[in-house]
Amino acid sequence: MNPKLHIYYDIESDYLEIRFGEPTESRYEKIGQDTFVRIDEKTGEVKGYAIFNVQKSDDPLKTIDVDIPESILKMIKTKVPS
């Protein structure tokens, strides 16, 4: 089974979550104002991102550039025909 990209937005709490694959035991590290990267505790791999105050921010989120985990890139490369 291919890993899934999970995108969740809670309008009430103004919270956006982007997750790669199934949830794992993770820690969050702050990478910007109200923006956190989710890192797998065992592997150190990036598992997703969490963004708070998406709409309430003084500098509203229009785009976000994130690093795609190496495991996802490898999967994409093996699935795309040349």
C-alpha cells in the first residue's frame, strides 16, 4: 500500500495539519511563527507539518514550501514511468 498524504484543517481552531503516511510517535519542532515540523521519534524522518492561526495571522498564509520526505520521493520515482 502506498503512503497517504493526509491534509486536515479545523476551521474552529484555525489549525492545518499535513501528515505523510500513518501517524507515528513524533515530536514537533518550531520552524516559524505558528509553524511546526513533525519528526518521527524513532527514525528522525519528517512526518508532517502543523500550522496554527492560518486565517487569524497578521501575515495570512498564502503559500507554504515544505521539504518532501526522502521516502516519499523514492516512492514517487519508482512509480512514475520514464
